[in-house]
Amino acid sequence: MVALARTAIPADRLRAVDEFLAAAYADLVKHDDRLRDVAVEAHFDRGVAHLRGTVADHGQHRLVRQLVGRLDGVLAVWSRISVGGRDPVVLDLGCGGAKQWPDNLGFDLRAAHGVDCVADLSDSLPVRADSVDVIFTVHILEHLIDFLPLVDECHRVLRPGGTLHVMSPWWGHVNAVADPTHVRLLDVQTIKGICGRSGAPRWYPLHAGCDGASIFADLTPLPDGDPDPPPGHLARFFD
């Protein structure tokens, strides 16, 4: 679990972990019958799994990302997979001029190359409900005094089974305090708090982790009436 003594993972170790994960995924596809007919490629970059390909349905999609997320060393699973012949709709919030994927729909407070919609992310998103498959919030939450309204908006616009990707500087690393525009400090336990808010839109944590410099989280909306995540699942990520 996260502790004050944690230090950022060195780049050479991250490269070695990526090589291990690539081999582990290839072995998984070779030996797990559930994946033999699934056309999904996995690329690993500093512990983040990037999935691309096509699957027949949402069940296959959930299975692939679940199995990849169980590999030791995976910090997050970023998935751009076509489901049933339909490409995902992906929002990149606070993207500036650097989208995570070139064909994402970029949202930012200021116009820039790659920004498709100028929008105040502290206000309502100009997107209809249940219309988006994936949302990136990469190095954005720490810039908002109150980021919970944005998290709630992401819940509103995501389709059932959609994914919110969070990446933010870990509070114990110098990067969290070196930028004077950072107004919030986050930890993996912050993600636990987001998922456990009483009376708020509910989230199921697909994955959460920290590499000593940044925290990562993959969250999916939890439908009304569904049970809370089991304690064993939460114990994988949170104190």
C-alpha cells in the first residue's frame, strides 16, 4: 500500500516490467481458451496497458481488461477496443495540445491545437447522458479546487460499462507540489473516497495503483441497485 517511504519506480525497472507484462500477456492469450478468439493487442508503457482491437460484445471486453488488470505490475488498463463493430467514443478532458490518443474528443478551458471543445471543466459538460465510452482525466483533477462535480459529470455522460481513467501526481512526490497551479493533492485512498461517497453517483474501481510518482485509477459507473464492490476486490487497491 501507499506509504511515505515510497519512491518513484526507476525508468529502467519500468521498462523491464513492460517486457515482463508483454510476455505474460502473450502467454495468457496462448494458454487461456477464453482469449484465443479475441483479437486484442496489448502494449505496455510504464505499467499502463494499452489495449486495441475488436471484440464481439461487452462481456468479452470486460473479460480482457479484467485478465490484463490481474497481471502483476499493471497500474492501469487503457482500452480503445471496438465492441460489436462500434468504435468507442472517447473524451479527453483538460487535454491541452496533447491528447492521449489522436482521435479523442479534446475538451479544455482554452483553445489549442487538438482541442475540439472549449469548456469549463468545473461546470457541466456539454455532452448528453449515456453517450461516452471512455473518459481521460490525465493531470487535471489536481488543478480543480473541487473536482467532485466533474467526477459526477463523468458518471452522467458515461454509458453503462464505460470507463473513467484518472491519472494525477501522488501527494508524496515532489511533482505534486512543484507546480503552483496544483490546488489538490491526491492518493490512491482518494479514489477509495470517491467510490465510497454516500448519496453520490456510485463507482466500481476496476483498477487503482501508484508508481511512486503518479496515481492511476480506472472507474466504471455502478448502476443503481447493484451491490457494492466486494471487500476482497477493494482490498486489492485500498487500505
